[in-house]
Amino acid sequence: MTIEADFRDITFASAITHTATSSLDGYGTVTYASSGTSYRGHLSWKAQVIRTRDGKEVVERGRCWIYGTASSINLNDKITLISGDAARVLDIDLLYDSSSPYATVIHFT
């Protein structure tokens, strides 16, 4: 699925930075990579209860839609929002059209 470049530039105008997890120690302390990857996305701020993949109900602070698949983003990673605030990834969804995924939705807190 493709969208018009002008519409994509307006809709996906917010920048987020994804920083991958580099290690997780025995105490649960996460160490992140020294550099991140930037994505353009659409941020939506709405606190609501979601059910994560492991069945827990948690309150998300918002969602970020990224046009295309961002397959490198995992649940232990963090994202830095356009405001500079770090957010924890709660869940990741792929949106599909008739043939393939066209967007990634990151639920964060």
C-alpha cells in the first residue's frame, strides 16, 4: 500500500528515536545501545487500558504510528519522543492491507 508523499509528510511529521536493548542483567537492569535509529511517525496521546501480549492489562500513555514496518523495534527497547521524553514500549502491532503490513503501531507509556 502506498500513500501520497504530501499526505505522508503531513501525517507522519513527528520524529521518534528508537534505541535498542544491548543487554539485560540478572537483576532486570536494561542497558541500551549508545545510538538510536530515527523514524517519522504520527503520535497520538490518549491514556487507555490495553492488553499486552502476555495478557496483562496496562495503561498506555499514547501510540506512535510508523508508516512501513519497523521490525527492529522490540518490547524491551525504548523510544524517545519528539519532546525528548523517553517512553517504554508496551506492545507493538502491525497493520495489514490486503497483501502485506503497511504500518507499525507502538504502544508506549
